[in-house]
Amino acid sequence: GSVLKNACKTCSGQGQIREQRVKEIKIPIGLRPGQTLKFNSEGNTKDGYVPGDLLVTFECVEEREVSIEGNDLVLNLEVDCIDACLGYRQAIDTFDGEKMVKVPAGIQEGNKVKMKNLGFPTSVNSRFRGDLLLKVSIKVPKNLSSSQIKKLEDYRNA
């Protein structure tokens, strides 16, 4: 072997420097939580060896209550009890911008309103997508005025 007399102060004679780098990566559309991207020869290296691969595993940080069911995205939608009876139209913020949805009259608690092709891509970089499902939660008022109670009682007895 050989003895190193004047070792480099930066690498202490190892022939490599430990450093952190920032790598800008493009996240492909349709990448699911828990999936891993591989970047060839971007990982750790040792003197005389080919650099290893860099593996990046992705996790989702939920900003709102959205869940993934297969290729569908599920979002909770609070519906006023009167709107549930009569039906209505509402603007919904989607990942594709604001879209109008029609909630049909007589909708029930737990029913889902489907917004076609606004869900998760079926695979990485796919143009085919699942649906956005709006899971209905009917909101019943807790503090009614006496006139509101009277009107509801009149309706019930009609």
C-alpha cells in the first residue's frame, strides 16, 4: 500500500467530500402517495465507484379533507337541509379550478355527487382520470327562531 503524507484538509485524504445539494425535480402527474422516483447516479459515491441512485419517496400533506379511493378523489360537501330538499347549484374549488355542481333535490346524508373526470389520473402521466366525488353531509340548524320553528311545524302538518 501507500502512506498519505499530506492529506487534503477538505476530504482528509478520502477523495470525496460530504455535501448537500439541492436538486430540482419534476413530479409527474398522477404520482401517488408512497410511490418512489429513482434518479440514476445521483446518490452517494465512494472513491473509484460509480455513484448510487437517489430514491425519493413522496408523501401527501392534506390541505383539506380530500381522500383518494382508487382513481377517484372524495371531498366532503356540507349541504344545508333546505338545499338538500330543494336541490341547488354550487361552485366547488377543484384541482382544475372552480367548477359548478348541481346537487339534486332530495339528496340524502352520505350520498355522493359525481363530477366526471376531475379525479386522480389513472396512472403516472395519464390523461385519463377518475372522478371527483362529493360526499354529502346534511347540515341541520341548531338555533332556530320561534318564527322558523312555526314555519317548519306548519310545513310538517300541511
